[in-house]
Amino acid sequence: MKKTLVIFARAPRLGRGKRRLAAGLGSVAAWRFQCWALDRVIRRLSGDRRWRCVIAETGGPARWPANLRRITQTGGDLGRRMHHAMRGHETGPVVLVGTDVPDIAPHHIADAFSALGRNDAVFGPAADGGYWLVGLRRPASTKVFTGIRWSTGHTLADSLDRLGQRQRHHLLETLPDIDDAGSLHRWRVDRKPHSRRN
């Protein structure tokens, strides 16, 4: 069964997107971070032969890697857009990630697909109560994306509640989601000891 990784991506535009980050850093610094994080996630994840990579794009034209299949995000709330991006692929599990989590690495994606061999869903919890990854063994299901309080500390809990007790799920490690200047500062501080060792 074909494994599909969907990277949920917004084309970088100066002054558009990353508004919470721009409020603390300024629009130019926020745009630079968005460009860097987007490039980092795509380069890290798209070349792995263990899965097929698809870009779910929004925000207008962008210079995406030519070798990657692209689909356009639909309208509606975040849940509807995520569901649309995950359905319609070849038979097999689908994992979706965003580009606001610079620490995502190929081993996280491999772990997610491995978990879907034994579970109906997999989530990568974010430190703010949301999630940086969602994977479904049967992507046609809409339950985990319906009636969710998006961008709140309840997002993951709501999705798990919608999944129900009859479906099994697995949680990956918690990673920081960079949404504002404070989360970016904490991420940079946490990385300094690791940078010294490497």
C-alpha cells in the first residue's frame, strides 16, 4: 500500500501570513522565518523514498520543487482544508504535516507510518495543545476534523474525542510549534545546547 506524506504549505508572501509572528518580530523577520522553515521541512522530508510526497499549496504561485506533485488547498476552515488534502490519494495511509515545526525529521514520518500499521490514527502533539502531524490509516474519515476548536489548547483533545473509543490512536513526541515571537525565542534557546554539542 502506497504511503503518502502531505506537506501543508503556504507560499511565502511578505506581509501576508504568520501574522502572530509578525506582530512580535516585524513582517520582514516573520517572512524570512517562514521561507527558512518551509524550505527546511520540504528538503528534509521530500526526498525520502519510503513515501510519496505531495505539496498541498495555498497563497498563490511559488517556486515549489519541480519533482513534487502539488494539489491546491480547498476553501473552508482548517479541518475542511486538511481533510481535502488527505483524501483522494492512492490506497494507503496518509500523513499530513505543516511547516511551522522546524524540528520535524524523517524519523518522525517513518514512526507515524509505522504506528498506522497498528492504529487508526496518529498525532504529533504540539506544546501549545495542537498537533504538528496527523496521520490516518483511512483518510476518507472526516470525524477528526469536524467540530474542532482550531488554534486553541483544545485542538488535540477535540480531535481525539472525535476519533472515539473504538478507534485506536498513537501519539508521537511533543514538538514546539512556532506561532509567535515567544515560541520562536523558546525554540532558539532550547536549541543552543544541542548546537554546541554538534
